[in-house]
Amino acid sequence: MITLPKGTKDVLPENSYKWQFVERVARETAKTFNAKEIRTPTFEHTEVFSRGVGETTDIVNKEMYTFLDKGGRSITLKPEGTAGVVRSFVESGLYAGALPLKTYYLTPCFRYERPQAGRLREFHQFGVEFFGADDAGFDAEVILLAKTFLDNLGVKNITLYINSIGCKECRKAYHQALKEYLQANYDDLCDLCKDRFDKNPMRILDCKNENCKKITENAPSILDYLCSDCKAHFEKVKSLLNAAGVEYKIDAKIVRGLDYYVRTVFEFVSENIGAQGTVLGGGRYDGLVEQFGGGKIPGIGFAAGIERLLLLLESAESIEKQDVLTLFVAPMGDEARAKAFEIVSAIRKKGIIADTDYMNRGIKAQFKYADKLGAKYVAVIGSDELSRGIVKLKNMTSGEEKEVCADELSEHLK
Ligand code: HAM
């Protein structure tokens, strides 16, 4: 038997309705915020991510699916959605059009990580990228969209953590203070953090290694190093969230694993799905569009992992039930079979879910099959029913049976 590659999953027919539910809620929520869908390719030139996501990140250093195509170009399967959207925003000239521009996407992503519950090598994101405004209202709007999405899904017990990681200017002073603090314990840092020490010391703050966590416990806080503009921006974001009734906690250790962030960063974290509890993460990336050659256009967005959301929803049992089969037409004999085909065709035109037998099964076996499918009604047609232009309609929940005119069948299905 050929099996799935490690870190990938099938979505089987009995579960796909859960995905459709999350996707539908994502689209509907984005729509109410006036965001439009953007679709970018599943693979890009590697440079899009190495430049966009950042050379010092785990994603670029260790996790990308990168290969040379037959033309010798370095290609990478998208490890996240933002960089490709920014590439497209610049390449297709959207940055020169009406701003702000609000986009959203649903996309597969690929990261070569160690698989565990909630961590896959192919996973899926619902994300939004908003371009054009540096006002704190834009930050609050994006966070509110994330919160509304989670509320619309019925997600409970989830905490929003926010932080500001400042701009390049505030970070200079902060990096120095952080390095001075960490210097004393440099030898006890994990190898990865030793590497981060010079390249990107802030990332040491969200290392999962217990030793590193202990070392950074009393580290200086970025919030004490914000310049006056960044401070005022963060204050405004907080007051807008307060005014909108969005509850949050401030966590100065949230730095996010991607290099493009400035100022506001945020995560929605659940305690109920194990170690991989960050369901949704995002932040502001004001320099990214410029980095791709599109001018000084600010941006902010987030992405939620659909697999992690589904883990949460399964424990909350709040997913809408699958579309149910309303009518199963059970014919007896060839002539009745032709009539059954005609009936299901007519019924489906009314938007009703209908099915019939294609296995030449006997009537008992057809009932058994219809029951397994969860059919609400079964319509039986034998030679007698055929000659009288009727069907025998059975309500599978109540067991009630009645004779119904074949042409009026749809009126009897509730
Ligand atoms: P991220 O935090 O790397 O951010 O990923 C966002 C979400 O994708 C995570 O919170 C998680 O739910 C899901 N996720 C990430 N890696 C995996 C994995 N290996 N398996 C399953 N789920 C995973 C970004 O990707 C940014 N592009 C978000 C963003 C958009 N920031 C601004 N705009």
C-alpha cells in the first residue's frame, strides 16, 4: 500500500463538511469587513520567501520545501501566505490603485517541521492582508476581524495576546539592552539561540527550550524601549480594542517567528489543543511592500491554521452538521429504475439533495443503504406505483408511509 507522506493528511468525505464550514465562515467574515479574495501560486521563486520572511527565521533556514525545477530555477512551496500576496500586490500594480486595499486568502502552506498534533508539513491557512494605512485603527480592525472570525466559528476559551515590537529605531536600543542582559548566560543558551544572539536576539524570547525560557524570564521588555511614535501607536491600538470590547492580554515576549513585523503583533492562543496552541497569529509589516519594490505602503495581517482550528472545534463540538441526503429513490425493476433516474434529476433541479440505486440491489438492501447514508425520506417505486404515477414515500425518522403523486414529490419533503 502506498501511504501518505509524513506530516500530510487526507480530508475524507465524512469530514470535509467541517472544512467547508470553516472556509465558509472565513469568507463570510472577510466579506463583512470589505475584504476581497486574492489567490497567489502555491510555489514562488525562493527569493520571495528568503527576502520576504527573512534569512534569520527558522522557516527560511530549516523548513522550506525548496527545489530546482527542470529549468534550473530555485522554487519554493509557500511556507506562509504573506510574502506571496505582497509580491503580487507589487507585481500586479495594486499598490498604485485605490488604498486601503483589503485582501484575504485560503491556501495550503508547506513547512518541513517535526509533525505532531496541530503541526503538519502541509497545512492550511485562512489569512488576511490589509494594505495602505499606518493608523492604529487599521491594527484594531484586523484584530477585530480575527476575533469576529473566531466568534463566528463558535470558538471559546481562547486568549488574545498583543505586543508591540517597535520599529527599527526602538529595536536598536532594545537589542543592545537585551544582549547585555543575555551576555551573562550566553553559554547556557541552546545552540539555536546562540546563533540568534547576533542575528536576531529578540527571537530568543520565544524559544521553547526550558533553559532559555528561564534565562529570559527577567529580560528587559521591548515595551520599555518603544520610541514615542511606536508607544503612541500601541496606546491607540489598546484603547480602540477596549472601546470595541475586545479582551486581550499584553505579552512582551510575543515576537513572532517571521522577520517582517514592526509595531503591533498578536496571537490567539488556546490551552485546549496541546503544545501547538497558537491558532492565529499576525502583525504589522510596514517595510515589506517597499522591500518588494512597491513604495512606502504599510501593511498588516494575520493567518489562522485551519487544522488547529478544527482541533479546537472538535473539542467544542460546534461544527454545523453535514448537508443531509433528503431523498433516496428506491426502484424495483428496470422500468422503475428509469423513472427513479427521472425523479432524482427533477428533484435536484430544485436544489434538494437526492440519490438513487445504481447497484441493482433488492429493496431491503436499498433501505439499508439509504439508512447508512442518513436519508430523511425513501421513495419506493415498483411496477404498481409506476402504473399509477405515484411513489410510496417513507419518512425515515417517524416511520410514517404514504402514497404521493410522483410529480408532487418535492412538496412532501421537509
Ligand atoms: P505563522 O504564525 O507562522 O504566521 O502561522 C500562522 C498560523 O498558521 C499559526 O498560528 C498556526 O495556526 C498555523 N501553522 C503554522 N505552522 C503550522 C504547521 N506546521 N502545522 C499546522 N499549522 C501551522 C504566518 O504565517 C504569517 N504569514 C501570518 C501573517 C499574515 N502575518 C501577517 N499577515
